[in-house]
Amino acid sequence: MADLLLKNVRTPQGNAVDVRVRGGRIQQIGPTLNPDPAVAVEDGGAALLLPGLIEGHTHLDKTTWGSPWYVNEVGPALTDRIDNERAWRASTGHDAASHSRALALAFLREGTTRIRTHVDIDTDAGLRHLDGVQATQQELAGRVEIQTVAFPQSGLLARAGTAELLDQALAQGADVLGGLDPSAIDRDPARSLDVLFGLADKHGKPADIHLHEPGELGAFTLDLILDRAQALGMNGKVVISHAFCLGGIDAKRLDGLLKRLAALDVALLTTAPASRPVPSVRACREAGVTLFGGNDGIRDTWTPYGSPDMLARATLIGLRNDLRRDDEIEWAFDCVAGAAARACGFADYGLVPGARADLVLVDASCVAEAVVKRAPRRLVVSGGVIVARNGQDAIA
């Protein structure tokens, strides 16, 4: 890995500093660091220095990024979207490897150096989609750190043989075990969660469960999830994605669930959609619950929306939560930075000595301005290597 001296940048706290990188890690941050004749020097032009951004929840395997426009005529129900997507991917031979690679590189150009992606595992496709994303994971290692979540998009119990495929996916190296709506989709939440957590325990893997279930139904399922996390000692190893129910229950019930989430260090993922109730950033922070952000799908058969720009997602989180003050907008930024690193277990993160040298330079005076104006990424450094300049690849 090449060494680098990044001169003349400003930290989020407003300090003018240089950054010395050795062996792909931050060695030193401070004013006026002396250059080494053998080390490349990059002038940051007084740009704002940010840590590498994090996409905490997407579906690289599903995207049509780089392909012709997909005409969406699918029905409104969740099951409509699931069935339509499975049929479309089978009929078109949609290639998870090439499409996941294209989208991962688009993320990188916008400063995202770490991604958690859910990958469909079902009885029609088997492990084909995982194979494709793992090929991307291996090819881009060192540039983008990708975590794969083995995700039963069609349900765990609803299609016989899915549990066995998830078992195989974890044995094949999937990093996290996913789940989906144990009550609404599987219609047997206790058994569904017993199977799911049994697999997580067998393989020693964390879990990340999609929970779209609304109101009290979702709260009931969430309690069951927390029961199992507590019984297995999986503190800090469970994420609840979406958790719409937390935006639609009474204050007393919400307070009790937030306390349980905090006590078990179970994190929440939000995409901050405008169309559904969502967990409150403010309430989660006050309760000590980690809340982080992601896009969900990006330009796929589910939705034409989404973008590989995590500052844009931070903007949406800020808007959805009515975050207006500069310090509050920094909360939204944290959802795609430090909070996402903690929740996903991305190690050695941040603008501190010893951390992996994932650095982003943006044209903004402060973090709040960077988020709100979605400041152009002047430079992206991943693992100490300059990988993008002004939105263009800097290496082959």
C-alpha cells in the first residue's frame, strides 16, 4: 500500500491540518507535518476532510445500475414486489456480479468506502446472487469493504428449503444472517425466529432483520427478536432494519422498546422514507440507541429511486426528522458515518491515528453544509490510495 501525505485540509472541528498515511492507515494528524521525499504529497486546497462514508443497507445484487431503464408496473403489495422481482430476475438472467460491481464503484466515486449489502437467497436462485456479489467483494477488496447479508427475500418458512440455503450461504462466507417479517411473511414468528437465531448461533454470525411490520404487530415481533438476542447473548450483534413500528406506537410502548434496544445494544437502520412511519433520530439518541442510515434498493424492480451518494441519504434523514440546526444535521451525517460503522462492525474507522485511511475531501465549510448541498467529492482515498477525483475513477 502506498504512503501519502495529505496537506492543507480542515477537520470537521475547523482545524487546519495535514494527514500522514502509512501502510494504508492514518499515522498522524496535525498542523504542518514535514514531508518525506519518498512519499507522495497531495494538496487538499483547504477542503473539508471527512471520513469515508458508509452505506449501511442496500441491495447490490438487485440493482439495474448501468442498464436500460426498468419500466415498473408492479402491484402495490410487498408480496407483489417480491414475486415480480424473482420472476424478472429469472427471466432476464440478471447478473448480480456485473451490476453489483457497477453500483459499488459508483458508491466509491462519491466517497463511500464501506457497504453492507443484503443478497437474496431463495429456492429459485439458490446461491447464484451471493456468488455474484462475493465476486465483486473479492475484486474490489482494498477499495471498497463489502459485507454480505444472506437475506431470505421470499421468507424463511414460506418456501421450504430456504433455511438450508441460508446455512450454506453462511458456510460459504456470507458475513451476516438476514431475516424478513417473521409475522407478516412467515405467519409463525416464534418458529421463524427460532430457526433464524439457531442459524446465527451455529455460525457465530450477527443478524440483520428487515422488519416492515407496522404498529403493535411490529412491536410484538420486535419483542420476540429481543428475547432471542438476550437469550443468546448477542448484544451488539443484531440490527433491525426499517423498524417502521417504532414510528407508530404510543409513547409508553415506544419508551419500553427503546430501553430494551439500548440495553442489548441492538441497532436500528433507517432509510427515512417519506411514505412510512420511522424511528426518530432524536428519540433514539436520547435513549442511547444506535440509529444509522442506508438507501435500501437503488434503481431496481422495487423502486426507481435511491442514489450511491450517502450525503444525499443523510439529507433525507435530516429532512424526515426535521433536523435544522447545524449540530442536528451532524446527527444525520453520523448516520452514514460513525453510527453506521458501530452498527455494522466496520473496524478501525474514523479520523484518528490507527484507523484505516478512508478519507473524503469536499468543498464545504462544515459538515452541515456538506450534507445540505451534497458537496462535490474533490478526492476519495480508500485504504491510503487515491481512488477517485472529482467523481471520476483515479485508478484502473
